[in-house]
Amino acid sequence: MKAIAVTPRQKDSMAVIDVPEPQIGVGDVLVKVARVGICGTDVELKAGDYGEAPVGSSHLVIGHESFGQVAQTGSEVEGIAVGDYVVASVRRPCPHDRCLPCRSGQNDMCITGDYTERGIKGQHGYLSEYYVERQEWLTVIPAEIAETGIFLEPMSVVEKAIRQTKKIQERLPWKFQNAVVLGGGTIGLLGAMLLRLEGIDTHVLDHSAMGGFKAQLIAQIGAHHVDTREKSLTDVADMVGPADLVMEATGYAPLALEASRLLALDGVMCLLGVSGGGHQVSMDATEFNNSLVLGNRLIFGSVNANVVDFKSGAGHIQDIIQRWPGALESMITRRVGMTEFERAFDRGPGDIKTVIEMEP
Ligand code: BGC
């Protein structure tokens, strides 16, 4: 069968290759892939900046934002049937006894770093005609959200970020009222949608024109769009006031540091973007330190997601589809076939989510 793979750490090695059809064991599920979303991590894999092949393989099949349909189940699989729509999670636990998170089902919080991630680190991904996975790593989704199923993996990342934020804020009596989201890419927009579902007053900062497609989408979900080419962070601070949550989804590290000054007293900033480029900044370290200490402010990073986040994400995708019809669908701005995968990496300024469609 066909798959898209890279030779990790080798620039522009991405190609369509032939791989053996996967075989299922008694506890496994065979999934026919319908489409796979492409994100910044895939761009890094293509550039040779990131990624690790499975032990014994020189290539890595990419793809971690999956959506497909169950084609076959092993004899011991229960509660999941041929024809079900499924999305697979990405990270798998490390093997070490001392890793309490991995040993207790929280492999997204692995403390050893020896976890694997399908399509990214040490395990083949889902960008192939079929894949095999154990039932425990699959989330069955209802038919109503099948068209937008590829958003469940990035949604799970945002679900975790907000779940963690709320858990952290149990440190005080806290009324969550407003948020600033940095970046109007997939993660930023999904984050804004989740926040708006909860009625949080949300500003989305993005390099995009007022009145343009993204601004309209942001208005549709009842959030405020700020064009960062027109407004500085100081303008934003004046407009928005102190923010309970700042969610950083640009991956531009200098902005992440600077935006911490948008935080309210006791506020939390969650970093979700992975940076490249080795940016150096010069900053007033005293002011930064004192702002955190004297304001009980907190900055934390969050990566990947737990199975619970996939479950809650599936429910929230349904809510989003009902509340803002067409909004999620409109975020798929480019669809390409497997053989023209190069075009999936050819991002234009208006692109949000590109998907690679498999042959029916
Ligand atoms: C994926 C996560 C993964 C992270 C780091 C992201 O693109 O969505 O599941 O943990 O990359 O590899």
C-alpha cells in the first residue's frame, strides 16, 4: 500500500513509498484512512528539523491528525465495529517503571522523554492507506462530525491546555472571564472556539486583515479579531485589559515572552507553539521576574493530550458544528491528493488547515 514517509533529519526527503499492508492482532483494529491533516510539526519533519524513525527502520511514515473508518477488528476487540469512524491519539507511553504518568495512563505527561509518537517520534504515523492500532488509543466519533474529524487531534491539544489551566487555577477562587489567544492558526482558532463555547470574552491576535476571511470567522464565533500588523501589544493591553488566560499558539518565542505582560494578577499563560529559529531577545529580567512573583502569575507549557481530551474534544466539535454551522468546515482551506502532497506544504497566507485526502 502507499504511504507518505520521510527519512528523519534529512531535508526534503518526503516521498510516496510502498509499505507492507499492516496485519492485525487479536486486540487490534484495522483502520482505512480517509484523510489526514497537516500541521507545523509535519512541516518540520519535511524540513528535516524534527522526527525519529521507528527502531530498525530508516524511514518514518508521517501523519498524526488522522480520520478513518474501521475496516476490520481483532477477535478480542469489543465495543468498536467495522464502519465506525475513528481518530487515533498520537503519544504512546515510555517503558520505564519510574514514569508514574506513563504508568497511570497520562503518557502525555511522560517524565523520561522516552515516549513514542505516531508519525513523529519512533512510530509510523497514519498517512498510509491503512493503519493498525490498539483499541485503547482510538476514539470513536459520531457520523455528524466525520467531515471535521481531522480536527479532533489538534482540538485535543487545546482541550488539555484548558483542562490544565483550570486545574492550575484551583490554587485560588477564580472566575475565568477573558482570554487572549495569540495566533489565528488551527490551534489558536480551535482554542478560541472552546473558550467561546464557555462564554469567555476572547481576543484573537493574528497577522490578518480586518474584514478578511479569518476576521469573519473570529466574528462568527463571537470573539474579537486584532490585526497584529496594525496593533502593538501595548495597544492590545489597553484594549483588552488584564487577561485571565493568555494562550500562545504562534510558536514565535519572542512574542510568547513579551505577551506575558498581558496577564492579569493571578493570571495564567499557556504556551502551545513549538519554536524554531533560535531567536535571541533582550529583556528586562527584573521586570519579568517581579511581574510573575508579585502578581502570582504563571507561565506553563502544554503538549499532546490525554484520551480524556479526545473524548471531550469530540463532544465540543459537535457543539461547535451546531452553534456555528460551517465555521469548522471553512477552516479546511486546502485539500490535496496523496500524490500531490508537495502542494500540502505550499502554504499561502490564507491557509488554515490543509488535508491530504486518500483515494476513496
Ligand atoms: C502534535 C502532538 C505532539 C507534538 C510534539 C504536535 O504537532 O499535535 O500530538 O505531541 O506535536 O511532537
